[in-house]
Amino acid sequence: MFEEIFLPPAAAKHRNAPLADLRSGYLLQLKAGGAQRSTLRKHANAHLNLVRLLDPRDGNRISLNDIETAARLWANPEGRRSDRKATSKAKQRFISHCAELLHHLGWIEPDGAIQPFATELNVYETWLRKERGLSPETVHGYCRTADHFLTRIAVRGVLISALAMADIDDIIGDEHRRGVWSRRTLHDYAQRLRAFIAFAEKRQWCCPGLAAGIVAPGYRADEVLPKGIERNDVERLLASVRGGRIVDLRDRAILMLFVSYGLRVAEVAGLRLDDFDWDARLLWVRCPKPGRTQLWPLSQDVGQAILDYLQQGRPTGYGRAVFFTSRAPVRPLDRKALGKIVRDRLAVIGVVTGRRGPHALRHAAAQHLLDRGMSMKVIGDFLGHRNPSSTAIYAKVDLPALREVAALDLETLL
């Protein structure tokens, strides 16, 4: 399993460490459950540091305090072979990954302080995916919130069966006091947590009535403007990838898809060769957020950029994915790699967007349509919004211009 997710030197390091077969077996189980390569790597790295720091052996029970001690050692610069300390978020992720592995192995100290994360999360994830029919990205967000919450109550020594409203308030309050999360993040966290607690109540994992008491911190959908980039910056961005190198051909095709169609990063990552109908000049895109497939007319400029890459730059013999890495090991580009490509290309022209580079191009595409007088419904259909309120946020960017657009359809917002 290690050879599938790491380069040979790193794979050997994991393979030669203690409990290699057990750790590999757990990773295989995660993979079978749909975990992506990047997620498997994070789990594997946490497990490797755990066995190095604690040297667990079959028959020995490990408590949460032991895991927290290992996390503190790992979080220090010398423990991570880094020049800076791990963030609290990374530390919590380390604890969660290690606790899940040890619970899977049955080596957790049964002192009532540890929650069987994997069991609850697997049941919840299956329900979200099969019963609710949510997209993989949405399911991941809900499960991440549940995982964070279960880890926090475990650290406090609270059983989910004994969960009280005060525990929930304390955890949300702690995040607010830390000052790291924005109000939007706290709002979304509370809403996703309320969904998980409501699910737990129906399963009788906890006492009833808790979900109704979770109040998301106040937040208006339009208080933060979408962070797009100016149209002239978009033009400069595309002009910066006109070279004939393989990486330029690939990046230009990627950027054209983001800029022209406002695609989500997961949609570009999921493109396959069969999604292009060259005769009919059509593009089929699987939209993970609405959970459906959307059809776009394939413009000449975008089609030519894609063809240039397919004919002159794309490696062959590695599957049906459209975009691949330009260096060995050759593999399809995932969401993280696509995000880095966009951010790096924007940085070259002096535009910094933080971690949301692809989404900044999506917002820029929407704003461009709005500036050209397209109706809110047309923009919503174009972006693949399921709820018209998702599109309404763009109206705040240029309200005077909206009033001047005769074709503007406000009925969908009412």
C-alpha cells in the first residue's frame, strides 16, 4: 500500500517502520472507503510518527493521554524536522488519525475517554452519501466537522452518550476565542455540527434535544464579497501561458476552463477524455456539488487549448484523465495540485489570492457575466448553483450596475 501513495524512498521508510503490515492494512480499508491519495498520505505519516514515538505493541493498551503526549512531541519543530511548530489544527488531525488507527486495531485503553471515531464516522458518511445523495466534497466537509467535534470531546473525556449542551457550547466557544476562524467558518461549522448531532439523536447515540439548541453565530451571506480578480488580470494571466512548453500547454488549458466556464476545481480534476464531444463541440462536466452532470458548449478557444495539450503535451498510457503532472511520477492532477498551479500562475503576474486561487477565477467568471448584463438565473445555471441564493451574493458586488441591466431576473431570488 505504501508504494501506491509514496515515492520509493518514502515508501521504504514506511515499510521498514514497526507495524508496517497493520498500518498498511488500515490504509487499504480507508482506500476501499473512498479516501483519496492525499488523505491516505496524511494518515500514513501520522501513523509513522506514532509508532516511532510510542513504539506500540500488540497486547499493550494506549490511552488518549499517550496519544496527546506523542502529539505534543511531534508538534515541536524537532519532532517534525521543521523550523516551526505544528498548528493546533494539524495537531488535532494527528490525534484523530492515530486514535482511529488504534481503535481499529483494538489497542485503545477502554477508559471511557475514547470515542470509536471510525464507527460513527463511517455510518454518518454512508448516510450522507447514500441517503442524502450529497456530493463527495460536501460529504467530506460534514465528516470533517464531525471528526473535529468527536476528537475535541474525546480530549475532554466526554462520552457522546453523556454529551450535554454545555460541552457543545464550550467547543464552539473555544474556536471563537482562538480567533482563527472567521464568522463564516464558525457559522458553517455550527450548521454542519447541528446536522451531525441531529443524526446522532436519531441513532440514539446521544440524548435528544441537543441539535435544536445549536445556534450558528450570526452571519449574512453577503457580508463578505466573493474574492474574484479583475478582468485585466485574467487577460494577463492567460497571456502569461502562451509558451510552447508542455507545462504551458497544460496550464493554459486548465486556466481556460476555469476562466471561461467558472468550473469548480473538483470539476476540472474529474474531467476525462470521454467528456469531450469534438464533433458536436460539447463538454460534459460532472458537478459534484449539485450532484449531476452539466453540458457546456465547447468554445473554439477553449477547445483549441485542450487539443494543443492533448496532442503535444499530455502523456499517454496513464489512464483517461485529462490533466497529468508534468514530471515523474506521472499521475492525474488532483484538487490540491490544480489549486497550486493557479496560485503559482497568479503569483507570477503579481496577484495573490490566498488558498482559493481556482475559486477566485470562478468568481471572476461570474462577475464578468454580471457586468455583461446576464440575468441571475443564467449566471446560476452557468455556475451550476442549485439554490438561487448562492448566485445572489454576486449582486452585492455591483448593485448600481444590476439596476441598469434590463434583462435582470430577480424573481428567482424571491
